[in-house]
Amino acid sequence: MAETYPTPRFGAPREPKSSANPGSRLVSMLDVVTASHTRAVAFLLVCALLLFLPGFFTIPPVDRDEARFAQATKQMVESGDYVDIRFQEDVRYKKPVGIYWLQSAAVEIASALKLPKAELRIWVYRIPSLIGAVGAVLMTYWAALGFVTRRAAVLAALMMCASVLLGVEARLAKTDAMLLFCVVAAMGAMARAYLSWQRAEDETHPPWSWPAIFWTALAVGILIKGPLILMFAGLTIVALAIQDRDSSWLWKLRPLWGLMWMLVLVLPWFIAIFWRAGDAFFADSVGGDMLSKIGAQESHGAPPGLYLALFWITFWPGAPLAAMAAPAVWRARREPGAQFLLAWLIPSWIVFEAVLTKLPHYVLPLYPAIAILTAGAVERRVLSRSWLMRGSAWWFAIPAAASITAVVGAVMLTRQPAFVAWPFIAAALIFGLFAWWLYDNNRAERSLLNALVAALMLAVVVYGIVLPSLTPLFPSIEIARALRNVTCVGPKAAAAGYHEPSLVFLTGTQTVLTDGSGAADFLRQGSCRFALIEQRSERNFVQRAEAIGLRYKVGTRIDGYNFSQGRAISISIFRSEGTE
């Protein structure tokens, strides 16, 4: 069917006079939801919740970063000190306070709504991440409207919505989903200023909304994860200035007023933490965390090219289309819209590949640029017809591999084949197969939408069914349950050999992390005390107990797998004599 409207250029969006319908029911649905902005936003909101909510409430606290953030927030709520950041007695100054404030607000609101034990429910701490992920999807749609039509903007947002990496971050009580929200908002506002300058629009009275969004997003991003958001914006500005040999468009962002507004938002807490801790925060966050990533921090070193390799998984199901769009995007690199999006993407990607410390989520703020570029190529029907088309098989390969992995993992860890997941596995395989078999250059939308349904089915399988059932991966849950079932009042615990942050979060801030000898001394100090001894520390515990004449009872033994350390563990719960 012939295209019914002129092909838009990046940075010169226009709506179609009538929608082209390739004949698929999914594409027909897209016709309906893109008839207005209200429908498009409502549709994206529903899609985001369908993709992000499976497992959101049921996956236990994940070690280590999520549990560390949640425990530091719990201590903030317990102490009422919303300036300092601590994990037990140790300061935690790797990241600024923004995410802790958001998580604290979620806990306080949940408590005010009479949610029982709100401070122990990890999903409450995940709410800011869910809001950030949903907001990032909607902001991708808003940002894309500056480059492509409404239909393509919805496709770009759907690619972000279904991406594996954002799905993971939406379910973790960390900084990255909210940082993504801030980055997309800031870059969307910057893009409008740049494209307006390119078109010579409204030179005398540019709107205040763009600078308001831009500088506020930068301020919140700084409070969430420090100066990282400035790198994305700064490298984009530098790249555009080099290409255009002109940066006068920045005046549309009201830099003087904007800088003052940003400082008003970020300086109060930085002054407060400096007053409280001196330069310790800046030494730990900038020197100890950010600059140390230039080397191989925390054994996460990897050579250049890792992010490109991981992209095929982390940006699935959009990755095959992104590869097929790459040649057309490169040919369009001098067009204003493509030029801006590539300036957003390429310099920061090079930096991340060059830095030795690599974690998959570092490049997440660059994915919206890829999604918009890909959607633009889909809209213009300029996807590659070369060997890159073979990548469409990836739409079926990922559901197949993920399904096999999920079932095998369930059988190995729980001796159960997860039968309840099988209908969803079958649906994921069918829609992935349709996406692959039905693909051609003029029907890319249809294949992408089938792949999105496959992604939804996979989310139900992996996050909603399999992961919550893998109880051996979350031994802290079983330990906390055992301590809640004791009859004595106010149980206290000491752990030896198993010191994961999730244990502290679930068993209490006062949980003592020690060795076997220290656990024996702890148990001797009174009743209603429990020693959580990992098998490798039992010998030291028993020897110290004999030396000090400690009388104790052996309680439950919990077997599990510590995936943070990559080894099986067995934890015995000992209690002081007379404790039940």
C-alpha cells in the first residue's frame, strides 16, 4: 500500500493525512491510539504498567545495590535525619540524597495510608523507580514529537517501554530509572530549543517552558546521581557546537536564569551535607565512586565493545530494527534532527566504552535517542534490505532462549518446572515467531508490535512467575520469616559469613555483621538472641562457644544460593539457651 503522506525529515515533523494500515490488527490498534495525544499517552501508560508491574510486588529484595538503597532509606525514616545517608553505622556517600528522599516519601505515604509494615515492603521503595520508568516512556514520546510524527513517537516510546534494561530498572529500588526520566526530559527540552533555532522560529520570544523543564531536570538529575546528567547534556552541546560552528541556540534555554534556578534547587542539601560531614561526601562520591570508575571498580572492568554486545539483549525487542536503521540514520546525519540525536548518543557512548568500569545500566540514558532514530527510519521506510535483515530472527531467539533459561533455572533451584508459566511461554514464542516471519521493510511496524507482545509475555514469565518462585536465590527472606516466628519479644540477630544488605533490611538495622567468634559472644549476652551462621563460619562459632562455655540450641537450617558471590550457602540459626 502506498504511503499517504510526504516522508518527514528528522526535525521537521508532520502528521499523516490518513494513516497507512498494513492490515494487521495490532497496527489497526495503533491507528486508533495515535488519533490524538490523549489516546497516545493513555495507551503508553497502560503499556508501561502492563510491562513493568509483573513481579514488581513479589520479587524479594535484590542484593546488593537495591537492598543497600532501601536500607539507607529505612534508616533515614527511622532516624528522621533526611540529610545524612548511612548504612548501619557506615556513611553511604556514593550518591546524592535525591533517590533517598523519593523513597522516604513513598514509605511515609504508605505508612500514612495504614499499609502494615510499609518500611519492610521492598515494593514501596521501588515506587520511585516505577514512576521514573513510566515517566521516561512518556518523556520519550514527548521528546520524539520534536523529530517525528505522533505515530513514530509512539513507536519510539514503545521500544523504550519494552526494552529489557528499562524493565529491569523499573523493578529495582535504585537511581537509574529516575535518572533516565530526568535525562530524557532535559534532552527533549534541549532538542526543541535546537530545532527551533535550526528553523529560525520564534527568535525574539522563545518560550519559557523549555528552559524550565531543562534546568529543573538537570537539578533533579544532579540530586539523583550527581553530575552524570551534565555529561550527557554537555557532550551533546559540544558535539553540536563543533558541527555547526555556532552555539547561539543555547540562549533559548535562558542559561543565566537557568543556572541560578538549578543552584537554588541543588545547593541547600550540598551545603547541609558539607556542614554535617565536611568534604567526606565529595571525596566519597566524586573521588571514591565516580572517578574510580575510570579504572575497574568493584571487579566490573571490561574491554571496549561490551555495551555494543549487550545492546542486542538490553534493547530487545528494538535492537534488530535499530541495526537495520543504522545505515539510513548515518546517511541522514546532516539533517538537524538526526544530528542532534547522534550528538546525544555517540560522544557519551564512546566515553562509556572507554571507561574500564562497565555495568549494563550505564548506557540506559542513551537508548531514547536510539529509539527515536529507529522510529524515524521505520516511519520513512528506509530500513536496510541487506544482511542486517537477518537480525529479525532475534525476535524469536530471545523468547526461546529466555524461556529455556527460566524453565531450566526453576527446575534446578526448586525442582518444579513452573507449569503455570508455560502458556505465557508459548504466547511469547508464537508472537516472536510472527515478528520474525512477517517482517519486511514496509511492514516493520507489524513485526515490532508482535515483538512487543512477546516482550509482555516474557515479562509475565520471568518477573511475574519464575523469579518470585526461586526462593533459594533469596535466603534473607527465609531467615527473616524464621525470626518473625519466634515467641520471644524483640529478637536480636548477629550474622557470620552471610552479610548481604537484604539481610539487614529484612531483619533490622541493629543486626550485627560479624564473624563466627563474634556471633558466639553476641549470643552469650542475653536471651532472645539469634546467631545466623553460614556453614563456613560454623567451626569458629563452635570453638568460641566451647571456650566461653556458651550453651545454645540449633534451630533451622536454610539452604540457598548467594548470587552476589556466585556460590551455594547453608545458614544455621542458633539461639541462646532458653530462647524460643
